[in-house]
Amino acid sequence: MSKIVVLDGYAANPGDISWEPIRTLGELIVYDNTASDDVAEKIKDADYVFTNKVPITADSMDSARNLKWIGVLATGYNIVDVSHAKKSGIPVANIPSYSTDTVAQNVFAHILNICNRVRDHSISIAGGKWSRCEHFAFWDYPQAELAGKTLGIIGFGAIGAKTAEIARAFGMKLLISTPHPKKELENDRLLFCDLETLFRNSDIISLHCPLTDSTKEIINRNTLSMMKKTAVLINTGRGPLINESELADALMNNTIAAAGLDVLCEEPPKSDNPLFKCSSCFITPHISWASYDARIRLFNTAYNNLYSFINGSPVNIVNT
């Protein structure tokens, strides 16, 4: 029987989704997590390997004498040396588009939390402030309306496009920067533009571009200085799109108003991350992708990816 190894199953499936469909395809071994130094040992006899964030290097592939296929339990696959896998005749499959709706929803969870300060007012009420109030309502922070505001979207793939769709429902205007503008979509509420125009004119900026050499630290001291003092930055993409120390300085010095982040440069982060000291920075622990609905789609696709490969019709291969 073929051997299937999952290197870090817990993050995507802490126990609320069944592994049984994948178990029907072979002998299944699921590790909650795997240290980098242990990868080679754990996959040495595997025919098929799933990984989410555990790197699979050339050396670990070379030590796995039976390895026929690698499945990434995510859309991004930079944790696998795909070039070496291709040279070795090992297809690598990913999970495309499973989290589009849930990530875009989380973009607006951050935006609405910042505009309405939901968390902060809830804390104030729990502390008794409303109970002590002479009036029927109070606010510790001004409330901001989204209608008429401009959302700048950097990157216009599936998630960027879904974010734009939601923004239109709120009555927002859109500035979009992408290497492949779709000019046919332009109207009086949507414009494709260069980055400087986007930085200078957006009330909220949301990052949806891939992490490349050209986009690494696209948010830095220079680009932050272009932004409005009232601007809000949202990042549900990749942590290294932002220079974290320079963003922390900008927040501390009121260069921009606030940030909502679901990703950081190092995950889990060190406790001395400078952003933790910024009261106007709201951080969630890389969970924008992780709704139950999205993870069900992920596991259904993961099963189909392996099933299709075993049956001679590979799908979602990224290193052909």
C-alpha cells in the first residue's frame, strides 16, 4: 500500500475535518507539525507528501527514495523547491482559489474594526463605561463611513477582485495597481493607476500582490510618507510586503492612522515585534484563510489532487 505523509496537519485541520477521504488512497500518517531537521526522516519512505508551511528542500527530496508527488495544502508553494522537484520528476500540486471569499471577508473585518473601533468600544463597555454614562450613547473614537472613501488595491488577482467587489457594495471608489490592468473595467468609480497615485490618493490600502523581489517591502518609509495621515493599511497577503519597523515608526509618529494585519514577516512572531507596541495596529494570527468553509474546500481539493494523480490525470501541478 502506498504511504501518504502529512507533515503539518494541525494548522489546516485541528480536528474538525475528517482525514478519512485521503486515508482511502493509502496508508496515512499525519504529523501535527514537523521541524525542518526532521523532514527527511519523516518522508524517507513516503510515496506522497502533503505540506502546508514545512519546507521541502532538494536534500529532503533526494532522501525520499519512493517520493512520487508533493501536495501543498495552500495556494502558495514557495516552501517547496519546485525546480528540484521538476528535475527529479516529482509533480507539485497546490490548492488554488479555495480562500478567495474568506480572505476578502477578513479584509473588511479589519477595515470595519478600524473604522468603527468595535474591539475598543467593546472593551470600554466591559469596563463599565457605558453603565456609568449619563447619555444613551458615547464614543471614544470617531466613526468613519466607507461610502465615498477610496480603497487602493495593490494586486488584482482573485482576492483583489473580490475585495473590489465588496468595496463597491459599500459605495467606495477604487484605485487599482496591477501589472495587467483591465481598462475595460474602468468607470467613474474604478481606475487603474500607478503606485504613487494610489498611495497619495487612497483612504485605505489593501495588499493583494504576490511576494516577489519587486514587491518585497513595497510598504516602506518612502511609500508610507506618500500616504494620507488619515490612511489605513490592510495586509492579508504576505508579511514581507511590509517593512515592519518602518511601519511601526509611521504608526507611532502618526504618519498614517492605522493598520490591520493578518500576516507578519516572521510567524509565529517574536514577542519584541515593534508593531505590538502600536495601539493603532490591529493584528490577527494569519487566519484570513482559515474559515471552516474554506478549509473544507481545501481538503476536498487536496483529496482530488492526489486522487487525480494516482489515477493518471494530474491536476493543479505548478512545476510542469
